[in-house]
Amino acid sequence: MPVPSAYLWRAKLNQLFSLVLPQTCPLCQSFVKGTGLCPNCWHGLRPITAPHCQACGRPLAYAVLHSVCAPCLIKPFSARPIRSSYCYDDASKGLILPFKHADRLDIAPIMASMMAPHFKALATDADIVIPVPLHRTRFLRRRYNQSAELARWLVIHTKTEIDFAPQLLVRIKATPSMAGLSKDKRENNVRHAFRLAAPARKFLIADKHILLIDDVMTTGATINSCAQTLLAAGAGEVSALVFARVV
Ligand SMILES: [Zn+2]
Ligand SMILES: [Zn+2]
């Protein structure tokens, strides 16, 4: 059963305020009817649509043989498939950065609802949803895990028959910000960065299909490390969904 969250209370308060106060677009602050983005900002985002790599979700200029991109043929990810709803660019950053770094929990339902179509498709085959965890020092500083807030909304609002298990996986290595690091350095940083919260509860994931949720994918090193940890602990399959990826 999903755990109650701070944002649920804020969402309820926002609902009450919206009855008396006009709502604004979180990107440009213009007034909008209801909640969400204004039409201009909506059109500024770049959704990832076909053709894309069937393995990692990377957008492709044209359909390719086997529908898998060259990097995936050389070194496949441990999570498969990986899907991303949007490209990571200035427009999507306008939602992600305040959500992640400025306590804008009111943006969680907007971003999560934009991930919902991909989530519904991936959740059909999955048993358990696990958000990519934060290290406890970062969690204490931020007071919430942005990936868990997205996952919680998706599980509740898409009414999917899937277990939500934000406590199963923990991050044991506090990694510094990885902005600007190469793919190899990122891989080194997150190697062995995760473990099951309670190894004695391995049976909970035995042969299960786990769906990982994260906000952003840059090189895929973090998702790969989570997937490797889960597969080594006995999970049957791991797939992943992110809001935006670097392309
Ligand atoms: Zn706008
Ligand atoms: Zn690929």
C-alpha cells in the first residue's frame, strides 16, 4: 500500500486554494485553467516518440534493423526496456529543477501525469515499482525523494495492480553531483552504490519483474547499477521509466 506523502497534503491544500486563487503555469507563471502547463509551454516540451531504441528508449532519426541502437548492441543496459517520456532540455529542466531543488512538490502530479501513458504500458508486465533511492544524507537535506513522489502518484492515480516498494532498495554510497562527468566516471561513482535494505527479504523480489522510476537519465549509469543490484539479488527482470533523458 503506498505510503502517505507530504505532497498529498499539499495537493489537497492546492485543491482548496484553487477554488479561490487563480492557478499558474509552473514554467512561465501565466494563468491557466485548472492545473498544469499552459499551451505554449506544453508545446515547448519534446516527447520521445517512435522511432526509438526498443531497449534503452533513445530517440532514433529513423527505424533501424532489430530496432536497437548501436550503443545497446555493444553494451546493453541491465534494465530493459528503459523508457523516457521527454527529452532533457531547457523546457523539461524548467519542471525538473524546481521540483528537485526548490521544494516545488506541487509539480510532482504534473510530471507524473505526463509519464502515465508509459507507466501504464510498462506496469502491465511488472510486479513491483521501486523509485531510485537517494542516499540518506541527501534525503535529509531535501526532505523528500523526487523519484518516490513521481512513483507514488503513478501507482495511486493509474490504479495499476502493482506493489509500491520504496523501502526495498537503499543507496549506501553518497555520490557527489555527477554533472559534467564522463560515462566511465559516472559508472565508477555508482558502482556498488545500492543494496537491498534487508538482504533477508530477498524472497520479496525473487523472480519478480521490477519497474524502476527516476526523474532524469543522463548516461543510464544509476539505473544500470540499481538493476544490477536487483538482478544479483534474484529479481527476474528489471525495466525502468524516467521523466526525461539526455539525448
Ligand atoms: Zn507556461
Ligand atoms: Zn538503445
